[in-house]
Amino acid sequence: MTEREHRLAENEAAFRDVNESLRYVASNAVDTVQTMRLICECGDGACAAFVGVTVAEYEAVRAVPTHFIVLPDHVASDIERVVSSNERFAVVEKRPGEPAEIARETDPRDDPPA
């Protein structure tokens, strides 16, 4: 894996952590949250774009540790492939190897409840 690919994978994992916090706040703020504004989980550390995602869509993506939500034009085809997309976002899966390992190792939902 190149240094660039490693950096992209780590950036995406960091954005996923931020979105986990946003999801937690949204789910505790109101019972009727229908759409959340989340940060694009692409590998570009300078990206500050938002993506509109329903709670159900977000939970479906988070069920797979190697899946991330990115804007359709933010796909890094060298480390991921598109598994689904719509007009708002693409769901990408990390390619086997180090990108997928980083995604699994940094999955915030992998920790057992305290």
C-alpha cells in the first residue's frame, strides 16, 4: 500500500468517528430525526462537505465496518469500490488489504459496550 492510500484510509476512518458522534447527538436530541447532515467520509483530509443521510441509511452503512458514505464524485477508486449510490451519496467499500484492515481496526462500533 502506498503512503497516499494509507493516509486516505486513515482520513476516512477519522471522518467516520466524527459522524458516529453526530449520529449519537442527533438520536438523543429528538425522537423524530429523519435526515442527518453528516461529513463526507472521503479520504480528502480537507473535505468539509456535508451529506444528507437518513438514520436508516446511516445504520445500514455502519453495519459493515468497511463501508463509508462519500459524495458521488469523492470516490477514491484506488482504495475502494462503489457498492451502492443515489443522488445524494455513494456507499463505498474498502478494497481488501490495508485499507480494509484500517477500516476494521478503527471501527468505533467494534468496541464492546462498557
